[in-house]
Amino acid sequence: MTVLEHEAPAAAQPTWRGRFPYNEIISLLDVNRPFNLAESTSQDLTFGDVLDMAGLETLRGLKLGYGRSAGSVELREEIAKACGVPAEQIVTTQGTALGLFLLAFEVCRPGDEAVLVTPCFPPSRDCLRGAGVTVREVGLRFENGYRLDLDAIAASLSPKTRLVSLASPQNPSGVRTPRAAIEQLLALLQSQAPQALLFIDETYREAGYGDEAIPESLAALHPRIVTGASVSKALGAPGLRTGWLTVPDADLRARLVVAKMNTVISGSVLDEALATALLRHREPVLAPRRRLLAEGLAALAAWCEAERERIEWIRPDGGALCCLRLRADRFDDAAVSRFWDLLPRHELQLASGAWFGESERVFRLGFGYLPPDRLAPALSALSTVLDAAAK
């Protein structure tokens, strides 16, 4: 466990620019690379896939005016069914990312504190710093399977804490936080940070494997909880840019709607109509995708077993992603640098742990984006890179 404290930067500059060159981040998001093992979603749906769904026969009559800042009624009703909360508690956003920023700027003010569980999706950190708060990072450890460290969180809480932020399953590790641990965390907030909200990013919640049971959303567990999710990951439609927050507090919900109106006005009415249809058919869409994720995970598990002398991995609980680590007894610092230098020569793409608050010895590998007939050659190419890097 590590706990880091960061004061907000004086200038409102994107905090990743100094640490991660912009061109490297763009390269990271290049989905056209032949062996793209960096992508964190499952395979993309097509526009035709969604158009074939019942309920879109009247799409030609859709008026392309401004939508509602809170989100269309139909979309919020479908989200509410998935999350187990009333539709009025839903605020739609342009992906979970916008929800993170709106929440940070409405809940936190300069002088406040926020606790961030890391490693994490980078905007989770940057939105808090942009809001001007002191960010106390609680770093979970690879050695402990990235399991939630309640003692470390307790040590970081104070009466100044306004927000505690975590993801379940996590990005980049795919590790879930059990409901019992969330209940313990809520008790800590009650005693040590009575004004704090708990934000839980549930973007990967429904991205399960085969017929495994999917945990219910935590949105209805406690009034102190705000959850976020989207159609991007489990459902494979990141291009629709449709996400949401579940917000029990009516005053905060109203402020978030106004903040959204003052930034992006509303979501795209076309995106919201397509997302509504997708959510209405989410189980028929999710079932085959979960089978593909199970196949991809099995292939990765077999590869990790074959490469156990050179890499370590943490088996994910959900999502299309997981964390691997180059073994220190086989790869010194120079070999780690060679590893990253060699990847482009083999048309391979991985996400460096440094992007998420980890070391470069750790990397996120996505096993759900490539089709099965491409995943095996990609892993074989990765073995070739390990051969060359270790020399």
C-alpha cells in the first residue's frame, strides 16, 4: 500500500502532459494497429447491429434539435432498470468521463480533499486535480491482487474529505470490490468523513465471463453512493459517447444538470436514441459478448501459464482487461525499456502501467477487443518480444 498526497497544480493544465507525451497517448488509442492489446473494451458493435434492433423503425422522424440536459426520458428509464434506481436519479453524460468531471467540479472546491484509489483510469485523477482539491492517492498493490485496502483509505480520510473515488471492476486490473468491502467503506465515511460521497465507476460491471453471475449495481445500496457507467465497455459502443451517473441527492442532481447544460448543453439525440435501443436489448447483446470474453480470458490464462517464468498476472473478475508484470528476476530496468521499444516493431500495442499510476514493469492487456483468430497470433508476437527484450 502507498498513500500519496498531491496539491492541485497552480495552472489549470492537463496533468498528464508532463508525464506522458501526447503523441504516446494518441498511439495508445490507435485501434487500427494489427495486434491491439491495449484496447480496454470488447469488440465494437456496428451501426447496423443497433439499427437491426426493434424500436428504431421511426428513427427517420427523430428531430435533431437539442435534447434534455438530464438525458432523454426513455434513455433514463432504461438505465434505471439496469441500475435498480428510479429514473429521476439518472443524469446522462458524454461517456463516464464527462460524469467524472462534472461530479468533481460540483462536489469539490479548493481546500477540500478527495481520496482516489489507484491505479485508475487517468481522468479519475485529472478531474480531481482540475477541481483544485488535495488528492490523497491510496495505491493498491500488485502483490495483493489490487484488493481494496480499507486501512489505507481510513488513514487518508478526514473531515475535509468530500469525495472517495474507486472503480469496480477496476481499470486497469479488472478486479472487483466485494459488496461487503463497500459496506465497510461506507461505515468509515460515516465516522471519519461525514460530508464525503463515494463514487463507484461501474463501467465494466456487466462485462462478465460466460454464464458467471453478474453482481447487481451498487447504485441503490446507500444515498451516499454515486455510480457511473456507460454503453462503451461491456456493450461495445464507445462511439455513441453515452454514459450516466446515478445521483440520489436531488440538490446535487440539479446542480449536475445545470453544469452539463452550461458545458455541453445536452447529449446527442441520435446517440441517445441508439443507446436506448441498445439498453432495451442489452441481455441479447451481452450474452454472446460474455462468451467471447470467456474464450479470450481462457486463451490469455493458457498463455500466462506458459510464460509464468517471465510474467506474472492478476486474473480479472470482470471486464476485457487485466494487469501483467514483467518478472524482476528476468527483466532488469534496461530489459523493461527494450520491451517497450520492441513492441511497435512487432505491430503490438499495450497500455503502460505508468499511464495508470503504476510502474512501466506493469502493463494492461486487453483480451476482448481482438477476434479469437487474432488474439493467439498477438500473444505469440508478445512472446517473441519477451524473447528479444530479455537478452
